[in-house]
Amino acid sequence: MGFKCPDRKGVADFLQEVTSRKDQSQYWHNKNQPYTYVSVAEFVQSFKSFHVGQQILMDLITPYDKSRAHPAAFVREDTESPT
């Protein structure tokens, strides 16, 4: 897309700022093209078509297989909270 996350910046902070109209231009890295604002909708569409976005979607739509989980990972009995 033409943006770069600086080494000093965490990914979460970068993603919040790069989608902001006010902050976005400072992350423009594509020197061969002039910067133009990229909307959140355009970011979403690009992410969904990127292999990472496609893998995350597949992971989320696959039902969780409880039989593969560690036995202590789930509460097996109802517990009452003290009142």
C-alpha cells in the first residue's frame, strides 16, 4: 500500500495512526508515488485480500475443536458465585 511501520513504533499504534487522516502522511514510504489519503475502507479491503487477512478469516470461521484442548483449559462443572 505504500506505508511503513517505523522500527520505534508498535504495530497496534501504527495501525491506529496510519488510518488517521491527520497522521497517515508521516508513514508514507513509497517514494515512486505521491502520497494520497487511503481510507479505512480501502485498508480493510486490502487487508482482506492479503494472505494474512485471508488466513485470519479462515482461522476465525473454523469451529474450535475442544477435544484438542488441554483438559484444564475449560471449566467442566457449574460453579455458583458466593452471594
